[in-house]
Amino acid sequence: MNDIDDLLDSAFDDYNHGDLVQAEQKARDALIVSPSHGDCFYLLGLIAHKKGIFTQACDLLNIAVKAYPEQKNYRLALAEVYQHHGDYEKALELYQPFADIPDVRVQIGWIALGQKKLERSRKIFKSLLSTTSAYKGYHGLAFCHRMSKRLFYLKKSFKIKNDPVVAEDIVKYYLSVCCPQKTRPYLLFVQNEILKSKCLIELKKYQDALPVLNEYIQKNRYDIDAFVLAGICAENLKNYQLSENFYRQAISLDPDNFDAHRGMARLMMRQKKLPQALDHYQILCRINPKDKETLLAMATTLEGVGDDAEALGIYFRLLTLKSRGLDLKIKGCIERLVKKDAKLGKQFAQGWVKNYPKNQIAQKLLKTLGVFLMGLSFIVLPVKADYFSDEQNWDLVWKNRMAELGHPESQYELAQIFESGEGVPANISQAIRYYQLAAAQDYFPAMLKLG
């Protein structure tokens, strides 16, 4: 019997130090020797719960409870499993006989909170303020109130005892209200490596966060969030190859992980690998077609690779999602597209005005292009090109067309060309004519030129 007890003591030590594999193996070895030993089922149940195997944890702990109903630890462990998985009625049934114990009352209070019985949960947590579990009472009260009062109770709890769970909740609060600087006094007490890493990243302490994540990944090789966070750290430390390895590891675990693909797209953009970045943005748009940040980044990338038509399509999709501040981007795309494909560019301009008739930038652009909306059709004004031909510099042809359509800046630039004779025969009379046309529209440089 002593040998089994020693084996189980060793197994519990392994469990407490996070070595679940060794703990489970020793517990099963003990179970072979003593098939009815309650502690074997109890420990195996705890391990199953730690692994997230709810059904197996319940089955094993139920065996322990039925075999030894007087064992408080077995019943409380089973109650905790039920509580964590939302089966509050069964949990309460197991907790109730021990309700005089402050720590058990804490759990009953959390269950009442989970059932949205705020008054009952407040009453339970307040009853703990005069006990040795007062800090847990304040911790519970923090979640019975709105965010404005939550921090007050969390800090009261932490002042009584520097509990890691309370410290983590304070850190989460500050992160949720975008105040990472205020987390510094509590970081020393945070045991959750992922939360600590997130906080260090918010503080831009990438050099400190990466070792924490590397150590965590060694023990948790299937945690996708850890790989993504490590990728962010390496990326900001400009170790792009390491960052890519972390992101790819996350994608291998979950091919549709949004954060991993977003990290890869951002990483490719940093390295000016636009086609590769575009591949990841396309995956992101498939995963979440309404994410504005992704759509905007993808449109910018498409502009970078010269695909203005596709970029315009995305900008217009963003307009339907009520995005703002896109007018100048759309205008720039259309202006570039018209130089490549005049007809397509004009169609985009017409569609912009048709769907957003009150947009002054769109209206002005259409007028500049010589396109006037008439029902569902448009008219292109005639163009005089006495001095330019399509074989000459396209920019000169464009300036001439815009000048004839009444664009003052183009009129002024064309007047300068005629005056200097750059690329065309010098013609002072034409120069004066275009200066006068621009000045007539109150274009200050032309007015200054004419005196």
C-alpha cells in the first residue's frame, strides 16, 4: 500500500508541476495495482479536465465520488468540472453541503453570476468580505458591477492579496480600455503566459515577450495564439525569417486562422513582396469578407501592383460598408485607370456619381474627365488636338484634353508648355489664350502670370 501511495504522491507532484503525461502514466500504473483506489480516479479526472475532455473527467470523478461519497475533495472537483462547463444545477447540488466554507461560497457566487442572478451573487460575495476569502469577495463583486466600478473592486481585492487571477483580471481591464502602461505593477503577478505576452506586446516590449512565448510554446506546441504572438514579436524585432516560421506554423495548425494570415500579409508588405501579400489578403477576404481593415489593405496592395480596376472594386465595396475617407484614393485610382483604359475609367467615374450623387469630389472628377451624367448615359465633349497627336507624349495629350474641357490647372500647365516650346512648337498666342482661360476661372498662378 505504501508503494501505491508513494506512486500517487509522485503523480500528484507531476500534475502540480504541469507534467500531465507522467502524472497520467503513474496514476494508471497505480490503478492496475489497486483498481478501486479513489485517488487514482480523482487524479485521472483532474488530468482529463485539464486537457478539456469534459465527459471523461465527469465519468472518472463520478466513479471516485460513488466509491467514496464522504470525500470532500472528490465532490468539489466534480462540482468544479460541472461549473466550468455550464452545468450549474449539478454543480450547485454538489457544492451546497459545503456552503459554510468560504471558498465554496465563492464558487456558488460565480454560479449565481453565470445564471445572471446579480442580486444573489452580490449578496454571496458581500458575505465573504468579513472572512479570510475577502479578496475573493471583492473579486466577485467587481463582476457584479459595470465596467466603471469594476476596477475599484478589483484593486480592493488585489490590495488584500496579490492573487494572480485578480492581477490577470486587472490587466485584462486595462488592455480592454487601451491603457497598457497601467498594467506594469501587476505584470509580475500574472502567471498566464499568453496574457503576459499580449501585455508586453502592447507595451512594445517585444524582446521581453519573445522568450516568454518560446518557453510557453515548448510546453504547448498546439497553441495557435502563441505562434501568432511570437510571429508579431519577431516581426517587430525585424527577424523576418523567424516571424514567417511562426506564422506558417500557426497556419499549418489552422489553415483559416485570420490573425496568422494577417500577420503574413503584413510581413510580406514590410518586405515589399506585394504579390505574396496579396495572396494572404485574398484568403483574409474569404474568411471575413466584411473586415474593413483587410479590404483597405488589400486595395492598397492592388494599387501597389498596378491593378487599379480591382482596387476600385474593393474601394466601392468599402463604401457600401460605410467606410469613410476614401474619396481621394478612389479619385487617384480613376485618374490612373483612365490613362490606361479611358472607357473603363469613365465607367467607374459614372458609377461613383450614380451611387453617390452628392459627392462633390466625384462630380468634379466627372466634369474634369468631360463626362456629364444624363440619366443612365454620358456625353464626352469634343477635343481639339491641333498641336498634339496620339503618337506624342500621352501626358501632353491628356493636358490638352483637360484644358479644352475647362480644367484650369491643365490650362495653366499647357500655357507654360506653349510659352517654353517644350515638346511642341512655341506659340505665345496660344500660351496667352490658355493663361487667360485659367485666369477667368480665378486660378491664381495664371492671374499672377498675366499681372
